[in-house]
Amino acid sequence: MQDTRVLGCAVVAALGLTCAGCGADVSSAKDHGARGEGGAGGAPPGGVPVTIQLEHRVGGLPLGESMVDTPFTNAAGNAFGVTRLVYFLSDVTLTPRGGAPAVAAGAHYVDHEEPATREIELSLEEGVSELASLTFTFGLPPEANVSGAFVTAPESLMEWPESMGGGYHYMKLEGFWSHGDGEVVPFKAHSGAAGGTDYSVAVELDAAGLVVEGDALHLRLIMNVEQWFEGPNLWDFRERFTPPMYGIMHDAAAQRSLQQNGATVFSLEVP
């Protein structure tokens, strides 16, 4: 990782904030901490309780709580800092070997800055000893991605414009990057069903070898943020987020590329 302290401070200045790297602290102004409207919060009674903790990393390092002081240089040589990360996970399913799957049905809203949203609870039946897989949809499946499905914030604020197909954003990943010559410009990697085409990501993670021990199970689901821009499709921000175009909502090729990169974004760990 390169030293991008200058970018971090420039990002903060662009946001009108301050951070520890620039001489002061930042605290979140949000207070909602919503968990989603699809039944993903709260384990059913009985069985073995499972807690899946969501963690966001960039270049192997955790995103800071404020995020504005976490700059990173990607494989294309673009120095960027993340300022916002919100998204949906749907139908999170933990499948054991020789047992019934544990399912958190519906949509779960995640906001990096709201710790209460970064946890999903399930319940495995007793007697399960080994896991097989963790699967989910990143974003919303077509049957659930219908305008008006969410009526309260923050989920309702994820609306995707009707003129672009309607429904909801899968993800809002935003920040600033160094465009060169000291210029820092924004980027908005917003994913969704552009033009009505489904670009959600079906994710399946191998959990073989993970053992259920004791009376509870804790897992860590990691989003490796830089992978949205690195594999298998390498993104050069100079081709995607150059003024005056800072976003990709209108760009079907970019949405497809993000969908394909989604296969390498997530990993699973035991704390």
C-alpha cells in the first residue's frame, strides 16, 4: 500500500469534515441503525445460534469507522478513499453437512457506519457438526426488486430511478480518488438493475472444514472492497469516473463488470 495521506486529507476537505489524520476526530451523524425489512435480523428460537459479522476491508485492512482516512491504491494505480458503503444482502443461507439449511429470508440492509446493521443472526438445528456453504444474493433478486417494496428509511432511500428501470440500488459505494496533478474528484459506484436488467450477484462461499463447536457459532463475512475494481475485470478510474461523469448507473457494461467482479469480493472466516 502506498502512502496516500494527502488524498485522505483532501477527501476530508472535500467533504467538509475532519479526521484523525488531519488533526481531529470524526463521528457519525446518523442514528437509525436499521436492520432491513425482510426478516434477516434475529435468530429463530431453539437450535444453535449463529452470528454472522459483516466486515469491510480494503487491501486487507479494515475500513475505519469514518472511512475518510482509509486511502488505498488499486491495481490500476488509482489512489482512492471510501466515504460511503451501503448495500443489500438477500436470502442469506448457511448450509451444514447432513442437516437443514439455516435461512435469513428476505433483504438485509447494511451500512458500514452503522454497526447494528453489520450482523446477521441464524439458527442451526442441534446435532450439526460441520458446515458446507454460505450462499446469498448480493443486492436484490428480480422478484424482490420492485419499486415501493420498502416504505421506510433507510431502505426506501435506496430507490433506483424509474427512468433507469426502477427498483432499488444493490449498493452505493462512494468516495474520492486522485485524478492527477493534485486534483481529487468523486466516484460513485452505484449498482442496480440498470434498464431493468438483473445485475445482482449470486454468491456461494465454501465453508467446508468449518466445525460447529459449543453452544454458539460465530462467522465473519468479509467484503474485500478493492475486488469490485480488480478481479476478474480491472477498473481504471480514469476510464470510469473522469469528470464530468462520476457515476455508472447509466452504464450497462459497467454494471455487468461489477456483477462479474462480485464473485471474488467476499470471503468467509471464523474469528
